[in-house]
Amino acid sequence: MSEDSAVGKVAPVVIALFCVMVAVEGVFTLAEQGVIGGRLGIGWRLAAVQDYGLPGRLVPLMVERGEWPLAELSRFVTYPFLHGDFIGMVFGAVITLALGKFVGDSFHALAVVVIFFGASVAGGLVWGLVSGDQSYLIGALPGGYGLIGAFSFILWRRLKTMGESQIKAFQLIGMLLFIQLVLGVLFGAGTAWIAELAGFATGFGLSFLVSPGGFARLRARIRRA
């Protein structure tokens, strides 16, 4: 199989997510290098984080007031496209592209979008409610971990069909959490892992509904109950 045919199998929506992340980071990187924006360009990343990132105080404040303004809710779907640096973008974008391709091979393209943004929203909500962090949540990893959750769901179903231990489906998330634990011990742990873990759980849970035939199976179970 040629390289072009392999790339062609990636769902257009996954490519679009990847390209937006790369494009946004490209603007910030060029601005910080002085290529565009002049002296003002140096502050573009910080300004974007403040305008489109998810502040830790936002969710508790909205819950307390019982108000959910659309302008603030939009942050839950814009923060995944902002990153702290080029390396962070590469990591998040590659996970999104690779896992998006795998999930897209089994799920409808729309399901991939639902999982990515559903995990991003749920990750942001949980992070805002329990982390106590007063900084901003940014980055594609909560959505990317949602795709890992869908990836685990696909393996979980396949292993069940094959009669093998379904615990193997969670090896990837287990490895990633172990790596994060080691990095946290060595360099200090932030709170973004809360959003990422919530994103994983959301992606796995949503897969019961958005996988092929998932809604029909859920409806049948409800009727039997």
C-alpha cells in the first residue's frame, strides 16, 4: 500500500482538526520569532489563551451563579486548539491524528467529532469543578484522550468477540498514566491530567452510543429493562 493511499484513509474531519492545531501554533510561533506581528506578535499567544482558553475559575463561577453565557461556553471547544508551545502542539496533534484515524476506521466521521469535542467539554467541566486550579486549561489532550477512550472501546469489543481478556484494551491508557506519574514525580505534576482522564472516560462512554449500531443496542437494552 502506498503512503498516499494510507493518508487518504484518514477522515477529512480528523485532518481538519490536525490542520487547525498546526495553523494556530504556526501563527504563534512565527509571531514569537518576529516574522509576523512585529513587537505586538510576542503577546499573541497569551492574549489568545486569555480570550479562548478555559480559566479554572469559570466553571465554579457559572455553577454558583446559575448562568451559562454562550461566549464563555464557547471556550470549551476553542481551548483544544491552543497550546503552550510547539512541542505541546505536536504531541496533541499527533495523538489526535493517529487515534482519530484508527477510530475513524471503525466509527462514522461524525462520531469522531462528537467524541473529540465531547471529551474536551467533559474534561474541561471536570477539571474546572475539582482541580481548584486558577490558571487556564489549553491543549488537545483531553479530546485526544477521548479518542484513546474510543480506541480502548474498539479493542474491548474485539477482545470480547475473540474470547480474550478485555483488560488488555486498557494497556495504552495505563501506559500513558504511568508515564505521567513518572514525569509528575520528576518534574512536578500539574492538574491537566484530571481533564485528560475525564476525557478518556467520556470517550469510552460515548462509544457505547456513537459506535455503529450503538444507539440501537442501547434502545434495546432500555426496552428490555
